[in-house]
Amino acid sequence: MNQQEEAVRKSLEKQRELEEVEREFRQLKRQQEDLLSQVGNAWRGNHSENKLGAIALDLTQEQRMTQKRLYNLDDQLQAEHKQAKVDVERAEEAKADATH
């Protein structure tokens, strides 16, 4: 497997990983909404508001960490894709130069 194929393969792997993180992020958001709804329904009064607020903060922090991971993976994927494209162009140029 040459470098270009390896770069493309890695890029595709990163894309799949990014899609998985995005799917997990959407699932986390749904779980957060469900949990907040359940806690809100189960508890009433100030005590429930305090508990609900603490849970919301925890979930928001987890959501931010997941979102940060998502952004980092996306940035990495874009950089690798760009590098793979440059590598392919260089290989094509070298091939064209070799045939002339």
C-alpha cells in the first residue's frame, strides 16, 4: 500500500470516527433531555431544582467535552485529508514529469 492509499485509508477511518462521535453526541443530547425531564417530573420544589441544576451542569460539561473532541477530530480529519490530497497531486506531478 503506497503512502497516498494509506493517507486516504487513515482519512476514511478518521471520518468514520468523527461520524461515530457525532452520533454519540446526538445520543448524549437525547439522554440529557430525557434525564432532565425524568428528574424534573420525579422531584418537585426547591430540592428538585437544585438537583436538576447540578445534573444539568454535569451533563453540560460532558457535552462540552464531547463537542471539543468532535471539533478536534474534525480538524484532524480535514488536515489529513488536505495532506492526502497534496500527496496525491505530488505523485501525479512526479508521474507526469517522469513520462515527459
